Amino acid sequence: MSSLADFNRILKAAILEAQVIEKNDPARAIANLLKIAEYALEFAKRQADFTLRRKIEQKIKGIIDHIQNVKAKNQTLTAEFPEDGAAESKILAAFHLTDEDEEKK
């Protein structure tokens, strides 16, 4: 299992890389950002600390919001990444399964 420091280091590097890619290839940046969000989701699910999971969820929501902004600026991406946000919704829905953990406390 990765430590929080490793997670933060990997997340920061991946986001910086996606930002650089976004300037020249928004579609590839979106694909990378979706993978980053999925990585963060999987890390969050393994955390016992509810507060940490919520902080990671906020980061994931920020990534999803950014993806939607990139799509809005680049209308040509709608064919490859439909506007309905299915991939983004799937990630967010999967994260909310952890809400049950809080109810058990």
C-alpha cells in the first residue's frame, strides 16, 4: 500500500504532466485526468480515516470539474468524450459507495 506522501507525490506529478499535455492535446489530457481520478479513488477507498477520504474526494471533484471545463473549451472533444460525463459520473458514484462506512461509525 502506498503511503500518503507517495500518493501526494504521484498525484502532483501526474497533474502537472496532464497540464502540460493539455496545451497541445486536450483529449489525451482528459484521458490522463480520468486515470488520475481513478487512481485517487482507489487510494481513497483504502483509507480508514474518513476526513482524509473526504479531502481526496474534493480533489477528485476538482479534477472532474477541470475535465468538464476542458471539454467546454474544446467542442471537438465531444465525440471522443461525450458531454453526458459518463466517465466522470462513474468515478464520483464509485466514491460515494464509501459513504456507507461513515454511517457504520
